[in-house]
Amino acid sequence: MNDSITRERRVPFLKRKSLIKSLKVGAVYFVFGEIYIIFSDLQLHSSSQDLLFLKKMQTYKGFIFILVTSILIIYLVYKALKNQEKFYKQVNEGEKKLREIIKNSNIGAAFSNKNGDMLYVNDGLIELLGYTREEFLKMNFADFSHPDELKEEYELLQKVERKEISGYRMEKRFLNKKKEIVWTDLAVKAHRNEEDEIERFVGWVLDITEKKKLENELNLVNKAVENSINGLAISDSTLLPQQIFSKN
């Protein structure tokens, strides 16, 4: 988790806000400057006709204008830097908390680049699939996905890339290090940069293997009951009426 998740949404907003504020400051400064130049020139010319005196006062007026401008620029830059420092401090604190939550979560979590190459995995995913962190970081998500799931997931990823959806959720089979099937409930979200390009995918993985085993067992039981009922119905239908009454 080297980059900020929170920053991706907040930075474009802050840039727009800063741009609007800068335009307002620039407009006020321009109006102030024009008023200062016009009225100071009128005041000078009305107070004296001495060209040497006017030239000297114009120089002083320029120095004053430059001084005021310099002070204003220094103040605005200082304020902008302080706001930026405060913002990144808040972001870093948020990242630290998020990192701790993800790291200590029992639910598997992973980051990948837009090509599916792994960038980060938490302890939950390591425990779930059995690969080491180093092994994960050398893999693509397709390397530990069940091959039958990839076609559907690639189609979903293409929809995300086309901005038709921002993420997706699906029941997915992964393959652990022993090549055993692990059923999961997978939720994937795309995070985009300032240019609105996909920077990374964030995936949350919940183990539902036991749930799937219970569902399969329940399906088998239901089929067995259904078959037994159908078998009884068929066998009873072959009996003659007198045989049915004689049974009773």
C-alpha cells in the first residue's frame, strides 16, 4: 500500500477548489492593481507638474507595488503549503489506520495493477490460499484463479475499463498452493488516478468453501428425496387396484 486510496478521490476535488480560489484571488489582485495604478497616477499628476519629481514618485510607487505583491505571494504560498501539509498528514493517518485494518482482517484483501499483477496481499489471503507474500507478489491473479472463472471475470474487467461499472462482485473459485479449490465471495473495486485512468484494483475475498459444501450436500439430499418419491410413485402406478387394496 504505497499510494493513497483516499487521495484518489480527494485530490481532484481539492485541485478544482484550489483553482477556483486562485482565480478569485487573481481577479481581486488584478482589480486592486488597476485601481492602484490609475488613482496613484491621477494623484501624482494633480499634485505636481515637475517631471523629475513625477519620475521619482513613479519609481517609488513601483517599489511599493512590488513589495505588496511579494508579501501577498509569500503569504499565499505559505498558506497553500500549510494546507497541503495538513491534508497529507490527514491522508497518512487515514492510510495508517486503513493499513492496520486490512492487515489484521480475517477477510482476504489484495491490490493489483490494471493488468492483474499483484501489488499487495494481506495476511488473510496468505492464510486462505497458502502462498507466501513473496510468491504472491510475483504472480498475476489469473495464476491462482480457477480457469473456468476467467472468461466471466475478464468480461467484467472490460466493463470496468469501459466505465460501464466501477466494480463487481461474484462467487469465484481460487486454487490454493496445493491446487485445491477454494470457493470465495469476491468483491473488486477499481481505483482511478487524477486522469481517470485505472491505477489499481482492490479485491476483498471471503472464504465460502464450507457454505458451498453444505449447499452441495443439501442438493444431493434433495435429489435423493426427489428420486425416491418418483420411484415410489412409479412403483405404485404399476400395481393393479386390487393389489393396492390388498396391501392395505
